[in-house]
Amino acid sequence: MSISGGKRLKRLLRSYTAFFRTNRWKAAVILLVFTVFPLAAQNNFARGEELFMRNQPAEALPFLAAALEEDSANVKAYLYLGVVYLQLNRGDDAIAAYTKALPLGGGETSQIAYNLGNIYYTRNNDEMAIKYYTEAITADPANASAYLNRANALLRSGAKKEALADYERYLALEPRSAKRARIEQLTAFINEEFAAAERQRVLEEQRRLEEEAKAEAERKQRFSEEVSASPQAAGEETQGLSAGSEGMLDYEGEFELVE
């Protein structure tokens, strides 16, 4: 090192020493910041975020993972990491990242649950998708996208009535949605299915009642016929009455009254 360079270094060290002596409270704050938020963690997250925004998932991954190792409560890093995993076709790792983040979510809870719902929806696991979309809606009742995607999952699972309610809620939250025309067409189709099913139910109920009425009329007819035939049957029975003996006494001549 040159003599002039050595002098500059000494002057710099003296200035720092003077600063810390005269501004001890400021020095304490600076030390606290570097203790609570290590510079490396800040740099890892900042670099990972930058690469993520540039749509470079493979390059962003190690920085985001390192940032989480240094600060496991960095919810935004979890959000970015989950997307990165999905971009790299590592769905199980994305689920693991979001599952860890969910209890820490705070203001991001709805978004994290929504992302989990989307992953399960793409895997055709409607039960789990509905579960996480519901969590997203519970955390933020104004999350219109969660209503829309839950409606899709419900419809695919056959719960048309519940799906219809979610579609209507979505349109109420997003009245100017670009999807409005298609959703209205879909809901009209669902309502027509309901109407057709109701008409079929009414027809089947009418058919059932008619069959029951016919059966009742036939029963009454048989009963009437049986009642009509009963006097003749009773007369036939009287012709077979006897006095209790096998033979009949035979009298010849006429009966005469004796005084």
C-alpha cells in the first residue's frame, strides 16, 4: 500500500471512530438493523426478486431459497418461490412452500390459499381445490378470483347449485369482467338444466299420481264386483243346509190336522 493510501485509510478509520463516539445511539440502530436483517439476507431476497421479475425462475430459485433459510418468515419470498417451482414443473415443492407460508400469511393469506387451490385444480383434485379456495374467500371475502375458480371446481365436481351461487357472487364483485358474457351464458344453461329437471320431476310426479289413481280405481272395481257376487254365493250356500241327518224322512199322503 502506498504512503498516501495508508494515510487515507487512517483518516477514514478515525472518522468512523469519531462518528461512533459522538453518535452512539445512531450506531446502535445501525448495528440492530444489521443484526435483525442481515445484509446477506437482504441481498439474497433482492436478487431473487429481481430475477423473478425478469422471468428467470431457475436463476431466482437459489437466491429465494437462501433468503428463506436466513428469514423463514419472509412471506413474499415464499410466494415468489412457489411460482418459481411451478414454472420449473416442481408442483410438489410449490405445495410445500405455500403450505409452510399459509400460517404466516397475514395479509397474504388469501393469495397463498388461492395459489394452493389453483395447483390442486390443475391436478383435477377438486376437493382440495375447493378447500383452499374457501380458505382464500374466508381470509378475503372480496377475492373475486377465488369465487370464480371455486365455481369452476364445484361445477366440475357436479355441485351445480353451489357453483351457480359462486358465479353470481363473482359477477357481483366484478360487474365489468371480460368473462361476464361467457359466465352469463353458462349460468343460463345451468338454470335451464334446473328448469328441465324440475319439469321432469313434475311429469314423473303426475305419472306416479295417475298410476296410483288407476290402481285405486282397479281395487275399488274388484271390491265392487266381489260385493255384487256375494248374495248369489250366499243363496247357493243355503241350498246345502241339512237337519243333521244323511237321509230325509219320506211321508206318503197328505198332512192332516188332528183335533
